[in-house]
Amino acid sequence: MSELRLVPAALVVWAVTLLLLLTGSLPAAAGLVVVAAACLAVLRQPGQAVLAAVLGAAALVLTRTRQRGAGEAELGDVVTGTVAAQPTGIAPERHLVRLHVPGHPAELPVFTGELPAGVVAGARVTAEVALSPSDRPGLGAHVASGELRVEAEPAGMAAFAAHVRQTFGESVAAVVGPASQGLVPGMVLGDTSGQSAAEQQLYIDTGLSHLSAVSGANVAIVTTAAVVVCRLLTLGPRVQVAAASGALLVFVGLVGTEPSVLRASVTGLVGLLAVLNSARMEPVHGLCLAVIGLILWDPDLAVSYGFALSVAATAGIVALHPLLYRPLARTRLPDILVRALAVAVAADIVTMPIIAVMAGEVSLVSVVANVLVAPAVAPVTVLGLIAAGLCLLPGGLEIPPLKMLEPCTWWIHTVAQWCAQLPNATVPADPGWVLVGYGWVLAAVLAGHPWKVLAGVGVFFLWSLHAGAGTGTGAAEIPLETLPERAVAVVGTVGEVDTAPPGTQVIIVLDDTGRASDRPTVTRAGVPVLFPHRDGEVSLHRDGTQHARDGRF
């Protein structure tokens, strides 16, 4: 059990940091360190007791110092800082920009309206803001609202990454179809700016939103590809590590040096070293090192749902995948399907309770969706990165790899749409009931009854298909009146569709000429186009689909 020797220290570091950020109580955090060290000493683990005490004290001191610095930092009505990560669109006319402000130890969230051109990661901006207390736990005590203006464009690696994003996005828009235009930049570079609100919700509802974020999975695919090539060339372990490290550096150069990318790189690199040198570094040991190092580097990770989901998924795969694989293998299903199913279930078991706490609802189709799309993920990542590099060269060299990966992204989008249309694809859930439900599933599989579990899942989907027959959709409808005014463009004729402004989420054409359509109409960018006077009433749904009330489509 030597691979578990860092688990107590990692838990203490996380718990101490979390307690300080949630309560601000220094005595309570110090007491937690003392109690943890005492318990380990009583269990006759003196080495772990010392390690937990030292690392817990370090986490306490670093977090408290940064808390104090954030509280004492003076932020005026005008702040100047560097954009820490790509802006996040939270509504058609609302964006969240995180700034690194000199003298402030935490990122400053700035909510702004229309985003000026040039506000990208690494850009230096000035904001005239109104500050208000933050209602979220973390080092920062304030959030800001105001307008931004760009003072300086990104420089160095940030400028290169911004250029790659822009060039790659333009190439993707020109080469692939609507179903892939938002998904390819998201899966390759973590750039979701091309995804509509309906598409983002579609991937959330089906448990596929993690595909559009730069994570340890991306790093693992890139570095593993480099290792596989080296092994095919019969190169030694040192060359494999060097090649994987070089591939990781290229990946970071293309994607950018945002905090989320660096966190994913650390996690992925530790996992890679654990795989290549497992005799010296067990996966759990590597994961604990990553948790300790990352939280000491950025205490705000202790209260980040994304970080918790990433760590839980990795731990679940490491701990539960072998246990699930053995009984599932006895079903005589294809090995690739068994492995994908074991990974998806293992990750889902440990992340679903966290999702229930975070969102109050869970996806019942996430395992099936992830199993179905698993074979398509690695080709999109590898071919997409090749295309991202080639798009910087003249001659359209990126077109072949983009064409090769498009069937994969079309498949992922199609799976997401099909799963989202199933009745009860997402349901309200309490974390306790989620644990109980998945506990019974895990117990049934480990007890040697995998076929009964698979049969139960099959019955559920057959019932879902039957229940959904005739309705045409299981995804919730999006009433047009709930959309912001500027998100709906009204034009007179089809020829005016291309004049819709950026940020438009639906276009309504008033022209009533022509015959009623038998299929939904969208622009090349995937924006729905409605003809109320020609097609009658057509509804929009959270999975991005349209449905005519008379059942034509």
C-alpha cells in the first residue's frame, strides 16, 4: 500500500485550504492539522504524521497570507490587468473576463457587456468598474462590473496562442459543416466561443461538456501518441519521455499558457510519468503529488468544482477501472467496448455526486454517451492538433486532417442530440440518492451480475425510445421570449439572413412565399432560421433541434 502514502497529506492540504476559504477561521484550520497529525501518529504512521503536519502547515500559511493580501489590496474605480483566460460568454450580451491585477493575489472576475475586439488571454486591458462583494468562496473578496478597453495586445506565447485560435477557428469554419464548427475548436484548443448556448447546454445535459475543455485527457492523448510512435520505432524509455515532453510543450504552445492549461499539463504529465515508470511512481502517488502541488500553487482550486471533478474522475478510473473491467470482461463483449464502459462507469460513479451538488441534477445518459463517442475522441484531438499546426502554413494543408476528423465530430454531435432527446435524459437528484443508486450498480457488477445491469440499462433505453415515440423530442423547449432581444434577428426575406449581427441565436424570416419545408433550416454557422408565416409554429429545444408543431420535422 506504499502508493497510498501521500493520500493523507493530500487530503489534509485540500481540507485545510478549503476550510480557510469557506470560513476564514485560522484556529479551526490549525486544529484540523493537529488532529490529522495526531490520528496518523496513533495509527503508528509517524512519517505520514510529520508529512501531513508540514504540508498542512504550509497550506495554512500560504492560503492565509494570500487571503490577507487580497483583503488589503486596494482596487479603485479603474483597474488595469492582464486577461488570465479566454473570456466566457454567459449570455449573448454578458461576458465574464478574469484579470490578473498587479498587487492582487487572486484573479478579479469582471462582468462586462459587449466584448471589445482584442480581449483575449494575455491582453492588457483597463476596466472602469463598480465593485461588489463576492458571494463565492475563494481568495478574492470582490467581483467587478464595467466596460473594458484594450491597452496592449498579447505578447510572446500568449500572442502566438491567440493567433493559433483565430487562424484555426477561421479554417474550421471554412472547411467543416455546422455540426462540427463549434466542437472542433473546443475539443482541440478548448475554445468554445463558436458554440451556441444551445450546443453548450446540449453537451452539458449529455455529460460530454468535458470534451470541450483542455484537460488531463487531452494531455494524455497527445503524450501517449508520442510514446506510441517512439515504441513503434523501438526507441528507449528516455527517448519516449523526451518525445512526450516535447509533444506536451508543442501542445501548450498551441493551446496557450492559461492556468487551466497549465493545471491540465501538470496532471497529465504526472500521469504519463506514472505510466512510463510505474515501478517507481504509482498513479495514485502521482495524483496526490499533483493535488498537493496545484493547491499550494493556487489555493482557489480547493473550491473549484472543475478541479474536484478532474481529481475525482482520475481517482475513480485508477481505483475502480480494474475492479469493473474483470466482471465486465466475462460478458464476452468486444474488449474495446468493455474498456470504454469500465472507464465511463468508473468516472461517472465518483463525479455524479459532485455534479448533483453543483447543478442539482444529473445526466442519466452520460455513460452511454461517453461510451458511444469514446472511439472518436482521440482521432479528433490528434488530427485537430495537426491541423492547428498546419493552418499556420500557407497552401491549405490543414484541409485534409480537418476533413478526416469531421465524421468523428459529426458522430459526437449526433450522439449528443440523440441522447438529449431521450425522456428523463437529465433528472433532479440528491447526492445521497446518487451514491445509493450507483452503490447498488457497483455492487451488482462486482458480485458477478454485469448482464443484469446491462439488461436493466437496455430496458430503460427501450422504454425511453417508446415513451419518446411520437413526441419528436425529449429536450426542453426554449421559449423565444426568454431570449435577450438582441439574440433574435427579424428579417424580411431569405436574402437578408446573412445580415444578422454577431451574437444572434435565432433568425425569424417574415416572408411567407414558397412551400412549407420538410426539415429545419439553419445557417452555415448553425443558427436556426424560422419561417413562421410559411412553416407554421416551430419550437427550439435545448439540444439545438427544431420541431414543427404539425410533426413535419
